[in-house]
Amino acid sequence: MPLLELDGVSKRFGGLIAVNDVSLKIEKGESFGIVGPNGSGKTTLFNLISGIYRPDSGRIFFDGQEITELPPYRRAQLGIGRSFQIPRPFKGATVRENVAVGALFGTLSGKIDVDSALEIADHYIEVVGLHEKRNDEAERLTAVEKKLLELARALAMKPKLLLLDEVVAGMNPKDVDRVVDLIKRVKEEEEIAVVAMVEHVIPAVMKFAERIMVMHEGRKMVEGPTLEVLMMDEVAMVYFGESKLPGE
Amino acid sequence: MRRYVRPMIPVIILYLTLLLVGLSSESRWQPVAFIMFYIALGQALNMFLGMTGYVDFGYVAFLALGSYGMALAFSSFSSLGLWVILLGFVLAIIMSSLLSLAVGAIALRLRGAYFAIATIGVNEGFRYLVEGVRLWGGSEGIIISSTMKDIFGSDLSNYISTFVADIMVFVIGFIAAFLTVYIINSRIGYALMAVREDEDAARVMGVFATKYKIMAFAMSAIFAGLIGASAWTLKLTYVFPEDVFNITYTVEAIAIVMLGGAGTLTGPIMGGLIYGFLRYYLSTVLPGFQLLVVAPLLVLIVTIFPEGVMGYVKRKVRNTRFEKYII
Ligand SMILES: Nc1ncnc2c1ncn2[C@@H]1O[C@H](COP(=O)(O)OP(=O)(O)OP(=O)(O)O)[C@@H](O)[C@H]1O
Ligand SMILES: [Mg+2]
């Protein structure tokens, strides 16, 4: 049984079909990448999985139960954690307080007290390398640090499935490497399935994902092992129009 | 333990100072009680407005229901003797919390601005209900002064309405402060912080936002009800709908919370102190014109300190050794 299963999921906004009949299976502990150009429906797909939107049609299953109609907080407690493309820290709160919210209300919801949550928070703050900023207000972080905070908050939820929306976008190559490495490490240690979506940073996807799906205009175009998919001509078309891959 | 005790130190100092000033001479008690009412009011509203960032334009309805709760205890259960006061507070709690649950269960599913709009009708609606169907004495209200004299005799009645009622407000405010410290440090406080800062992010992190908003709303309503029961019914010995449903108190409460610093512990105390002091003294110096002076002053203070006076102080003491004392 897959950890996450989407069965013909669609979402429209007025006349626009942002996600069109997408089916997908993610296994436990898998690393999966979603790529696709601007506006191809990646973020909308995440919003459907995390419960911000309900699909207009199709069904969603997670960890053996249907979650299509569950509110976001229930899905989070079941083990779906996510980061936002544009970081949404709790600005006035400290880094520690931000991450503690994840620990308190994620899969451990109701099982731990504030002190243990703060300990978990400290652990993941260390993991993402924000240790020195842990008592700073989140709004004073740099853009890259805010992305790391998003990651730490989601990890502190102890999710089974982690949805990362463009975490490495806007980072320099050194930071990208560091963050990809750390995601891979935590994923192995905690057996989290990670679904990361990226618009462009293809090298990061190659380094990270075993399988990827390419989205185009709301539809799933192809899905398969990462390298295979990236070599396909039609994938190059989506990204570069009529031309071939650079260098060809 | 220390995380509860240390933030209470400034609160205790402020409350004690106020109490000592009030007791120091006969003429000072009235202004102190007047100020204390606003401090307690600010603290009650802060539990909701400060913790969630949601504005309730019908807030005064909770004070009104609390004051009716106390009045109904006197008018219907006068045979209880001194216990009638306790029953009055219990009724105040029940009536204000029931209203908050009814309004909250419906309106708190809405987001900030929509909630605010939805609440505008609540207070006026309740007032028309009371006056229209002649509920609880209709527009004539409930007068408890003679019942009070029958039960307690005139000396004790006098003592209750000129001193005990004020002390009760004091106690209610102090308990509210204590509860606020507890909430801020608890799971509930983290949930409310997350909801206030970014409700969508809070939800996808597992926070059942509606539940925590309703909890904050009900707690805030209960304290408002208790204040209404003592500062209005016990102190004035009557309840008139046009007084207790007066939207001015809602506006004043919001101003106090914003002025002092929404979501902080000492903010509403400071806000109530500044606001109550200004109103009281300006009404003796410039009777009738006090709002003309208070309004621009408030605008000025809020412009200088957008996070409120104590919000500003809290930020200033961050990463210093005072940080644990100002929350
Ligand atoms: N709440 C919304 N209301 C209306 N249209 C929306 C909404 N959210 C997304 N869309 C539209 O749906 C389409 C898919 O958007 P989405 O954000 O899912 O794409 P994306 O693949 O994440 O793109 P990007 O790479 O820019 O992040 C876009 O045309 C977008 O304008
Ligand atoms: Mg996107």
C-alpha cells in the first residue's frame, strides 16, 4: 500500500484547470521530485494534498485512509508536513517558538508538553543550522534562513510525508548542496517520504529524487526514474520550447 | 515555575501600587476603581483580541450578560442571603460563556475581517431582543438596590457597592493576568500565537485553529461577564440595557489593548492605566471634552508605538536580563 495516493485529482479556479486529473503514488520513505514550469500546478497540487483546497473531483488517500475531505490540521496530525514556497514564518515569534509549534501540533500532537517540544525544536534548529538565531524573531531572518526555518518547522512535526515547495529556490549552489544533503540525511534517519517540487534547479532534483513527475498545464506529463525522464525530448520541449536541450 | 512567577512580578508591583494609592486616602479610591475597571476590561479583551488578533465589535454584550446574570440572581434568588453574590457570578459565567460559544461556533469559522463584521450585529441584536420582547425587565432594566438592602441591610449594601464591588474587579483583573501568563506559556498559547501570526500556516502544522479561537473567545467572554457583574451590577445596583449594551465600552476596550500592546501580559494593564487616568482627570479638568483630547492622544501614542507601549518595551528588553520579566 502506498503512503500517499492521488486518484484522478482535479482543481479548477474559475475557467482555469490548475490541476487536471492527476494520479500519483508515493511509497513510504521515497524521494520524489515534481518539476514543471511556472504555473503548471505544482503548488496547487501541494495545497490539495495538505488540505488547503479540496479537490473538485478525485480522491486522496494517506497511510491507509481516505483524507479527501479532512481539514488541514487533521492531515498534519496524521503525518503530512509541508513548507511554503514563499516562507510563512510566525513573524513576531522566535525561531524556537516557530519550530516548537510544529512539534506540539504535528504527529506528536497531544502527546508531548511544551518543554519536550522546545527540545525537539532545538534539535531541528541545530539540524538546519539556525542554532545561533534560535532566539531571534523570525521576521529578522534572511530569505534563505526563512526557508531553513520552514524546513525545521516541518521536520519538527515528525511527518511521514514531507512536502517541500521550492525550498532551494533562490539559494546559491553551496547552500543548495548543503540543504539537499541535509534533507537526504534526515530522510534516511527518520524514514520520511519526501516530495520536493522545483521549477528549475534540475541538478538538485537529480541529486535528490529517485523518481520524478513532470507537470505541464495542470496535467501529469510523464512520471518515472529521474534520469530517464529528464532525458526525454518532450520534457525538454516543455522547458525550452522548440529547441533542444542546451549543448545538444 | 519560574516562567510563571517572573512575568507576574511587574503585574504584582503595578497592582499593589494601585491598591496602595487607592487606599491611601478616601478621595483616591474612586479614581483608582475607575482605572481598575479599564485595566480589568483590557485584560479580559486581551485574552481574545491580543491572543488571536480577531476584533469583536460586539464585545460589550458579554459584560452586559454578566451584569444581567448578577441582577437576575438578586431578583430571583434573594432568599439565598449572602450566597446570592456567588450565584450571581456563576450566572454571569454561564450566560457570557454560552453567548460566546453560540457566536464563536458560527462566526469564528470566519477569518478576521469577516468575523469582525459578523459580530457587529450581535450586541445590537441582543439589546433589541431584551427591549423588544421585554426580556429581563425590558428597557426598564433591573434595579436591585432595594433587594440588596433587604438582604444585607443598608450599611453592608453600601459597603458592597462602594468597596467590595471594586475589590472584586481588582481580583478578577489579577486572576486574568495569572491565567494570561499560564496561557502564553502553554500549548494553547503556542496555538494562538500561530493562529494570530498566520492562520493557514498554523493549520497545515496541525493547529485546530477554530477550537483554540473558541477557547480564547470563551475565556475572554467569561472575564468580561465577571467584570460586568461586579463593576456594573454590584457597584451601581441596577442594569439598564442602554447602558450595558453601549458600544463605547467595546471601542474603549479595543483602544486599551492596542495602546498597551496586544498579546502582551502587561500591555492591557498599562493601556488601562493610561486610558483610565486620562479619561478620569480630563473629565474633571475639561468636562465634556475629554474624548476630544483622549482621541488624538491615543492616535499619537499608537503612532509612536505601533505595537503598543509594552509591545515596544518587550522588544527593547529582548536578549537582556529583563526579557523573562516582560512578556
Ligand atoms: N487561489 C488561486 N486562485 C486562482 N488561481 C490560482 C490560485 N492558485 C493558483 N492559481 C492558478 O493556478 C495555476 C497553477 O498555479 P500553481 O501555483 O499551482 O503553479 P506552480 O506550478 O506552483 O507555479 P510556480 O512555479 O510559479 O510556483 C496558475 O495559473 C495560477 O495562476
Ligand atoms: Mg509553485
